[in-house]
Amino acid sequence: MGYTESDLEKDLEGKEYEYGFVSDFDTDRIENGLNEDVIRLISSKREEPEWLLEFRLKAYRHWLTMYEPDWAHVKYDKPDFQAISYYSAPKPKKELKSLDEVDPELLEMYKKLGISVDEQKRMNGIAIDVVVDSVSVATTFKKTLLEKGIIFMSFSEAVKEYPDLVQEYLGSVVPAADNYYAALNSAVFTDGSFCYIPKGVRCPMELSTYFRINEAGTGQFERTLIVADEGSYVSYLEGCTAPARDENQLHAAVVEIMVKKEAEVKYSTVQNWFPGDAEGKGGVYNFVTKRAMCEGYKSKVSWTQVETGSAVTWKYPSCVLKGDYSEGEFYSVAVTANHQMADTGSKMIHLGKNSKSVIISKGISAGVSENSYRGLVQVHKNAINSRNFSQCDSLLLGDKCGAHTFPYIEVKNKSSQVEHEATTSKIGEDQIFYCQQRGISEEKAISLIVNGYAREVLNQLPMEFAAEAQKLLAITLEGSVG
Amino acid sequence: MSTPIISIKNLHAEVEGHKILKGFNLDINPGEIHAIMGPNGTGKSTLASVIAGKDEYEVTEGEVIFNGKNILELDPDERAAEGVFLAFQYPVEIPGVSNTNFMKAAVNNIREYHGEDPLKAKDFLKLMKEKQELVELKGRLANRSVNEGFSGGEKKRNEIFQMAMLDPKLAILDETDSGLDIDALKIVANGVNQLHTKENSFLVITHYQRLLDHIIPDFVHVMYDGKIVKTGDKNLALELEEKGYDWLK
Ligand SMILES: Nc1ncnc2c1ncn2[C@@H]1O[C@H](COP(=O)(O)OP(=O)(O)OP(=O)(O)O)[C@@H](O)[C@H]1O
Ligand SMILES: [Mg+2]
């Protein structure tokens, strides 16, 4: 008898977060606006080496020549880049004395998510021992990891402690000039995570980092760099379960993953930033560039994402399958409710022989939201005997929402096989009634049906993440039917 | 004379403006088995849906008292928790939701309704096993999604399995015998008979007398144009088999 969905749910209740946060307590903030001086200031405040400043400036100069992309199936007010402060060290938003002062709606959400009281306090800046922090993420497991030679630290620490490693790989998978938002990120990124797994090492635990958005009006430009050396393995979790109640906020992260010969990286995300209110006001703009380079023979990367938050999402975790027999996987559940808009999918670039990729995308749209899958499968001439399978399903709740599929397929040799399947279905009144007739409430029925629909993707997530994701799906869709 | 488990009085119901139930009356006492027969489209499934609480059917007149409560005011899941079970004529598929999880949600929601703690995993699994044996679906259900890819006969047996799991006071079987081979028919009938107690009642909707050879009804009703036009004992079913419905119209 396996561990079931409900077991997972049980376990999540009362579950405490296992990873804490530590921050260096620096409280200044650069004035709004962006120019070369600001970039120099960021770099000097962070005591960065010259090469990194050069990297930033080059990216910035390139960014100035670029235009904001408008091909995605989303509509939003373009961010005013001069109205953003590009550096802000952490400070608790308001000095709250107890949880009684926190927005009751938010508390209700925490409760549903099973977030512990301690963590709730933490998130609202109540506890003084640990502070939510956009500058650095450290983990209590650092020592254990170091014994295995695994490096897992904030990006800024890594720049200081392992400058050569960082310099070697920064921008090697996502070049500074890759796209508009990647260029912006390269110019102004504040912090993020760095991870290096040495040759032949299997990382014994899931590496986890929680991104949070703190200050209203502060753009978030996280930078993550993961290097898996030959024959290594790591499972990496990026998550944020609690929604932040902020102004429209731009979030333009870059995640680069370098996967060497016979190495494997599993990267899982649960994304739940503030989606805006029911009228579509507020919410996070999530414009992320995520790419993995499967560089060598049998390199493998697997992206799994559960996207429930953000007002606008623009995100295509991709795999460059350069090595022969390399493999890329993309499993995605993207939920949009109310006025949310998501344009998400994956790119699989087959360069190596016998390379293999899988795309499983499950879109769920409710309210008046727009949910698009956009995917590119490109098989180059030399990538003989390559294979791709893509499946893109859309589930509609109600009849005012939109689901769209934009698959792009380019195959340049005859021995490769690319398969694409797509379905669109509506959540059935009959299914809900069937559940209700068995004593299951309407809300629980929707959650069951939606989780069933997304099962293939949820199964890819590590256990504790899967439970969180299930709850998120249910909460996001609350009140969407009937 | 005991109080009826369900008492339906002058029930009128319509869907999208079509009047379908037109003054339906029926009392079922605890422990009784009633059969309803009648031509296609006379409203048998509609009656079942109205009792179970399907949204799209609007009750315009009449009452349904179940176990002393006016259940027309309850949500479908509350009616289920009160002890109404409907074995669907066309059971739906729920992809990705295992039978185990589905039944666990059902059983525990109903327990919660009655202020009881959820069943312990061990006890729940034991119950699952026991009831699967009852319909000879042992080992074929647990890890498969609800009804997904099931054959017609398996779906019907799954309905009886679910009924056994939930132990309802009143089970309405809507053409559960349709599409069953002879062996499956016996399995289903056997399941029903094992669950039949002095307290548990059944309302069996069928077109075929052969089911009633295995599940012996106390009463047979003929439904026509939204109401009962004739009531008899099990011999009425035989008579209908022979003469059809025309003589009753
Ligand atoms: N949702 C609906 N919308 C419109 N008409 C409906 C709906 N549901 C039922 N009807 C109509 O109501 C009438 C009764 O249907 P019902 O399914 O109750 O019949 P039945 O007695 O169960 O028939 P059968 O023996 O074929 O199962 C039919 O004419 C049917 O077309
Ligand atoms: Mg019918």
C-alpha cells in the first residue's frame, strides 16, 4: 500500500519548515532608478570583484539596446524600470508585535497551507531570531554538505569564497544577452543561490531554498547557478508557499544549470507569489529565464514546476541537450484563476545524438484567466535518433477563461521522432456530483479532480513538496466552480 | 407500522423547463426492497437524481422526507452522509484519482459529518479489502483511477463496492443490471443481498425481470410519465415482461 494523497495531506498539517534563514543585517536601500552608477554602487556595496562588475555593465549596455518582448499571450502594464530600487537589504516590513496584527485573510491562508505559527511569525517579521531575507539564503546543512564537497550557499558568498567557479560558469548557460529580462537580471541581480556538486557525488538531501519578496516596489532579481560535475546527482527545490501582499512587483530571475557527463539534476519549483486580488489588482510579474545545459554523455535534467501564483507569468524552463544520450524532462502544472495570465512551457534543444526529451504540461484555468502553453522542440541535424514526446493538456473551470497551446516543432533530421499530443477538457458537473453523491463536499471534490488531473506531474515532486503543491492547487481554485 | 426511511409526496420536478416528475408518491420502509420499472424516458433516472440532489433538476412541488429530515434542503454530500446512495446508470470516470483515495475521502467525510474521527489507515484498508471481495474485484481496484478504463461491467460492480463501503440506509440502483453478463449479474445481486438487512432499504430501477429473480422485491412499481401508475408484488414484473407497458398507459 503506497503513501496516498491523503496521507500526504495529513503529514503536512502541523509540519514545520525544516530550513531556516540567516541574514546579514544590512538595512540600506538604493534610490529608485537604473543607470551605470547604480550598477557600480550595487557591485561595490556587495564588494564584488572587477570581473563581475564588468559582467553587469556589459549586460546593462546590451539591455539598453533590447526591447521588451511582446509575443507572449499576456497583457500587462510594462514595468517602469526607473521606478524600481535595485538594491535593498532586508528589513522587516513593519514591526509587528504579534500575529494578531497580521491580515486575517493571510493568516487563514497560512492555516490552510499548514504553515506553522513560528513560520507565520517569521514571514511577518515578528520573530527576531530569524528574519526573512532577500539577500542571502544559508542553510543549516551547510556543514554536512561541505563534508561531501558540496557547495551550497548564497550567490554573494560564493562570489567571495569560490570566485573561480562562479566566474567559470556564470552566464555559460544563459548568456548575459540572452533575452530582455535575462540581460536585466545579469546587470542588476541582487542575490540567489550557488550550488556545486563534485564529481561522482550524490547529494544526500534535497537542497531547498525559499524565495520571498519583501519590500513593496523592490524588484527581485535572483540569480541561481547550479553546477553538477561528472556523475553527480542533486535534487533542488525552489519554493515559496506563502503569497506576498505587495504592489505589482517585477520578478526577473535567472536559473542556470550546468550538467556534466552522466550527471543528473532534478529541479522542482512551487511558485505561489501574490496573484493579485479577485479584480486583478496587484500581483507579481514573474518573468523568469531557466535553462539547463546537458553538456555531456547521458547528462540528465528534469524540471518540475507547479505554478499557482503571480499575476503574469512568462517562463520556459529549457534544456539544451548537447551530450549524446542526454535527457531533458519538463513536468508542469500551471494554474490560473481570476485575472491571472500565464504563458509557460519549455524548450528542448536536441543537439546530441540519441538525445531524449519529455514534456508533460497540465494547464488549469479558472475565472477570467488566460493560460497558454508555449513549447519549442528543436532537433538539429546531427542529433540523429533523437526523440521527444510532448503532452499538453488543458482543463477549464467555467467558460470565461482561456486555454491556448502554441507548440513549435523543428526537426532537421529523418531518424528522429517527435510526438505531440494535446487535449482540452472541462471539469465536469457530473464528476463533481458523483463525488458529492459519495459524501465528498464540492470543494474537496474539485480538489480531488484537479489533483487527479495533475497527478502525473505531482508524482515527480519530492514528497513534502507534493503535499504543499496539492494544497496550493485546492486553495487557488477555491470558489472557482459553481 | 414503522416510519418509512423515505417518504416522497406529490413530487414534481423539471429540468430546463421540461416537466418530468408529475406527482410522484412513494414510501419505503426500513428493510424493504422496491423495484421501479417503466418505459425509457419516463423519469426513473430523474427521480434518482432528484433524491440524490442533482443541481440541474428543480423541484417545483412536493416533499421528500428521508429519515425524518426534509432532504430537499440538503446538499448532495449531506444527503449522502444521511444515508442516501445512488448507484449511477452511467458512472463517471475520474482520471488520476485512485479508488483508494476516493473512498477514503468519501468514508472520512461521512464520518466527519457524524462527528466521528477518520478511520485509521489499517482499518480502512481492511474494509476496502473485505468489500472488494464482496463484488469479486479483489486487487483490481485499489491503485486504479476511479472507473478509468473500466469495462461497463466493472463500473457497475464498482458502484456496488462503493455502496458496500458506505453502508447506506437507502440505496438506489439505477439500471445496475444493464450491460452485465450473467455471472456479473449474480455477483451484483449477491452483493446487494448480503447488504440487505432489516434496516437497509433498496430502490431498484430496472428494465429486466431477470434481476428480480436474484433480488426479490417486496413491491414492484410501474412508472409512466413521471409518476407511479401501478404497484404490485414481484409477479407484476413477470406480467410486464410478458405484456409490455401498453396496457397500463
Ligand atoms: N438534463 C436534462 N435536460 C433535458 N432533458 C432531460 C435532462 N435529463 C432528463 N431529461 C429528459 O427527461 C426525461 C426523463 O429522463 P430519465 O433519464 O429520467 O428517464 P429514464 O426513465 O431513466 O429512462 P431510461 O429508461 O432510458 O433510463 C427524458 O425525456 C429525458 O430526455
Ligand atoms: Mg434512466
